[in-house]
Amino acid sequence: MFHPLFDQADPTFRVLASDREIATVEPLHTSSWVAMSALQKGIRRGDVDLATRAAATLLKSDPAKLWRRIAGIVFEDVGLADLECVKLVMAATAGKAFRRDFGGENRVAGLVVARMCKANKCRAADDLFIAISHHPELTALRGTLACEEVRQHLSHIRERGALLGASLAVLHASGTRWDGQVAGKATDPKAVFAAMRSAEIEGEIVSLAEQGFRRTREALPVLLPLLALPLPTGELPVQDDEFPAIVIGRNGLPTYCLDGFSYEGRAALARFLKRDTHTGHWLRKHVPAERRVAVLHGAVFRVEGGLVRQRVQWPCAATLRRLADAGFHQMNLSYPAALLDMIRADLPELEGERVNAPR
């Protein structure tokens, strides 16, 4: 039995219940890590062909990994911008029985991924997570909240406390996977979602978040309901981000698919660091050697990898994006935007390394 939220008669599932046939797509000839990047980048950019080919690659090599990744992506890149899409993904990732009812793994994967590509996007949950996890000006707040007990965390949630503090409380109390989690501290995920309902956050959003947390144990689902509080009512404007020119690599994929989450991407970033660029000089001067690739990866993500089409525009999301841009590197910089400007200027040099990545 499905949760009532996943009633198959719901209009959310019309895309699956239609007679539409799914064309066979050619899987990508690449590693599963690059395929996962291509899946997410395709969804962000609305590139249905790239995303569905990446999904076919993962479905062939590791179906469980595909469905776990889809469950994470919908909270990271769609979120509050399209709750019907979130609901669809939660249903599709509930289990094989649901997918069998709607035509099987390939059909459901193709339809769901295409729907995610076309959805409006909101990356506020990920920006919030990056800000509260890494921004240097929040160090004291992180330390204070890490010392509190579950009952205190739940109080912050029920009382609809300030967003950044309440978000840290949610992460600690839920036991989600993140770098700031304190080993050995008690957690109570069920109480967290109960506290959200007590705070009068919309029930459907809390239920979706609870389903997402069960699927992934990741941070973004549990942060999503808190973002519903400052979300304006009514239809919000939508705008595409400004994308750099697309470069196709020797492997036939857009070079933006090579990021720090794959061996191929990390190798390209490491080679770029050896080049004579403003970015390389700055990183060698200000960042310890063991952190340079990670900081470079984060910066490239901010100027390229995390860009989306059809981004919903609202004030809190814009503020969180600025906080994430200024704090992902965990350093106190007088002019944080300078690093991102250097990356933009040096992208052609980075492309020189990524374009020749091995097949």
C-alpha cells in the first residue's frame, strides 16, 4: 500500500499513466560517477537527451544508485519550485512495485527524468546547507548548536526560530549525514518532523521531506520544510541562469560533466592547478595544498556546475545563494566574489584540461 500522498489517481501521475512510449536511448560510454554528474547537470540545464542517456547508463550498471540519486537531486535542484515533481519522484523511488505498475524501470526512469528536466528549479535548500555548514561567520553559531540536546533543537523548530539556527537544529536532531554531526549525540528524526507540523508548516511539504529523508538520509530533505516559511505566496518569477559556452570533450560529453565527484574531473582540476593562471596563483598563495582541489571544485560549481534553467526568483533564495557563494571555501575573505571572478576568467584554461579527458 502506498502512502495516501502517492495515490495513483493523483494528477501528479498523469505523465506516467499516459500511453506515451519512451524512445530507446543510447547509454553514455563513461564511468558511473561521470554518468551521475551528467544526469544531474542535464536535469539542471533542462537537457533531456543528456539526462535520460545518463539515467540509462546508471539503470544498466546500478539501478539502485540511479533511484537514490534521483531522490537526492529532486530536493537539491527542484525543491519548492515544483512540489508536484517532488511528489512524483518520491512515488517513483518508493520501490519496484510502483515502477512495475507504470511500465517498468526504463519507462518510469525516462518519464521521471524528463519531467525533472522540465520542472522549475529552486536550489535554496542546497545553498542553505552550504551556508550553515561552511560560512566562516557562522562558526560560533555552529559551535553553540552542536552543544545542545534534542529537546532544545526541537524547541527551535517548534518556535519557528531564525532560519539559520533552526536549520542547524534540524540537522543535529535528525541525525542526517553531514560533516557537523556530533558523534554519539542522541537524535530523533520522528520528533523533528512532528515539531515541523507543530510549527504549522504545510503538512504535504513535511510529508514529502520525511519520505525524502527515509530514501536518502541526506540533509536537504529535512531542510526543505523550513524554507517553506519565508516562501512568498502566489506565482513567482522564473529566470534562466547565465551559462558559459558549452564545450564538448573528446569523450563526447559536455566538459561541465567533469567535476570533483569523479576521478576524471578531479584529475582535470589537479592539472589545471599546475597551469600559470590567476586562479592557480591565488590558490597556491591562500589555500593549503591538501585543500586546493576541493576549493577549486567548489568554486567551479558556483560559477558553472550549479547553474540551472528556470530558477524561481524569491528574496530568501537569493540571500542564501549569496551566502553560499561567499562561504563555501570556509575562509574569511575581504572580497569573496574575487575568487569566482578569477574562475570565470580562467574557464578557457580549465576547458583545455577537461576537453582532453580520457574516454
